[in-house]
Amino acid sequence: MIYKLFFASLLTLMTLSATAQEITHFQTFWGSAYYEDGESVDRNYVDSVMKTDPTSEEHWKKFKRNRNGAIVTSIASIGFGIWLIDDLSEDASGRSNDLGWAPMITYSATIIAAFIFQSRANKFQREAIHSYNRTFDAAKTSYISPSREGLGIALNF
């Protein structure tokens, strides 16, 4: 009888540790790929899961804000790049336009801003996923201790 109880409690401990659904993240050419215990999940699912923990939700909001900033400044840099190319090109009579500093400065500034926004977005994305995964570390704390009433052992969470 004691062996059956021991194996039942051992089986319970093993199933408790196997229910964790940690999220992993990989950077791909077209963006981010998210996996939950080896299975691919989409960004909308990860977005809904991040709302379960307040810390990870805060980092996830900062990630989305910085990612949107990177997208906007990247689009602006394309426009300023076209302006710079137009300023450098020759007109119909064959003479070169005067090079103004404004298109060069704005193009450089938007490229630098896009890089900064994207690096901050990557940092906040990593922090959000790590803080979400840390919630499972705290939830897995179960241990066997002596019973408080009578003889025997107890499984504590």
C-alpha cells in the first residue's frame, strides 16, 4: 500500500512539472517566431498570454510601442532617402542640383532612430517573455514534507 501511495505522489509531482507552457522566441528574417513547448504559436496568442502577468504585460506594451516607432521611422527614412537621391541626381539639363544638408541629416537621423527603436523593442520583448516564463518557476514549487497532523507525509504547493 505504501508503494502505491509513493508512486501516486511521484506521478502527481511529475505531471505538475510537465504542465508548464513556457514561450520561446526566435528572430527570423521576416520577424519573430514564437513557440510554446515546441509548437508554433502566432503573435495574437502571445499577445493574449502576456496579459496574464502584470509585469510581462507592461514590458509587452513597451515592446509594441517601440516596434511601432521603429516601423514609422523606417518608413520616414525611406521618404528621406528618396529626397536625398533626388537631391543628388542631375536634372534634365545635365547639371547637378546643389546638395543640401537637410535631406542627408534627416535621412541619417531617421535611420539612427529606427535602429534605436528596434533595439529597445527587442529588449522589451525579451524581458516580457522572460518575466512571463518566470511565473512558471514560482508555480512549480511543490515539496514533500511531514504531515502536521498525525503520521505520514504531505505534498505542499
